[in-house]
Amino acid sequence: MKKLLLIGLVLLFPISCGSFKSGLTIPANQTFVLGELNAKNYSAELSNVSELKILVSIQSKTSGQILNELELEPNQKIKVFIGKDEVAYFKNDNEQAVKVNVVLNKGVEGMRYIKEN
């Protein structure tokens, strides 16, 4: 019985410690917002798999102040840490859609698109 329980725990452990991977497509002239409803710190590994750059900014939820801003170049891969009081914005100012692979270390709540004028 103990062996069976141990085997069950070993099999469940990798599932519970997994990350969340997603291919994110940001349409032309739109911004993707990540983590508006999130209440925990998390990290995101971003990989721009398109031929166009995008702007990634981390902003305070309360003041809207930009805390960190960077350009994610084509074929560039970076890791960012986002606090529970922060929101990530992925802004695509290009005339074509941009694709970014995102690996999150945990589930993140609150995602949406914003159409630019």
C-alpha cells in the first residue's frame, strides 16, 4: 500500500509543478494585457518568434506608472518577473500580427486585447 501511494505521489508531482505555455498572437495595432486580475507574483519567459519587434511594458496596477519597458526584438528570448501589483502590456505597433511564445511559471488571471486608435 505504501509503495502504491509513493508511486502515485511521484507521478502527480511533475503535473503540479508544471508551467503554462502558450503561443500568443497579437494582431496588428493592438495591445495584449496580461495579469490584470492576478494576485500573485509570477515569471514569464517570452520568445518573439516573428520578424517584427514589440514593446513590452510592466506597469503598476494602482498608479499606471511604467516600471519597466523593453523592446522584444525578432527571435529574442527574455525572462521577466512580474509582481502581484503589476500588469504586463505587449504592444504591437506593426501593420502585421506578431507571435510570442509565453511560458508562465503559474496560472495568471486577467487577459485581454486593447485595440489602438
